[in-house]
Amino acid sequence: MEMGPIMLKDALTRLKRAQGQLGAVIAMIENGDDCKRVLTQLAAVSSAVDRAGFKIIATGMRECQAARGRGEEPPMSEEELEKLFLALS
């Protein structure tokens, strides 16, 4: 199922933010920053990436539901969506 950047704007925003956070974590490690601060920021990056993934799955679920509502074959089966969702956990 293809979903463009407009449909996934929120997920894309989260990923771009996570990209910036990851750069900061790398710089912190290179500068020998405090371990606790590094891990706190790394947890924030991980959470942002996870949330982006869940947002993408939710968008896919809405797309499938809308297709069914129009009487069309959804682009993905429920089993495929479930497998993707579980891959994130």
C-alpha cells in the first residue's frame, strides 16, 4: 500500500524530529557526555520512531476501512496489518 507524504505528514514530522534527536545523541556520545543524559535522549528517539510507526499503521488501517466502505478491495488484509503492527512491538 502506497501512502504519500501528505497522508503521512504527522509520521514524517515525527521521523524528522527523531532524526535531529539522534544526531544530538551521537554528538553527546562523541563529546563524552553523561551516560544518563545520553540514554534519556536515546529513549526519546526510540519513542519518536515507535510513534511514527504506529501512526503509519493507523493510517493504513483507515485507508483499508475507507476502501471497504467504498465497496473496494482494501490494499492490505487485516492479517497483513496485524503482522506489521506486531513487528513494531
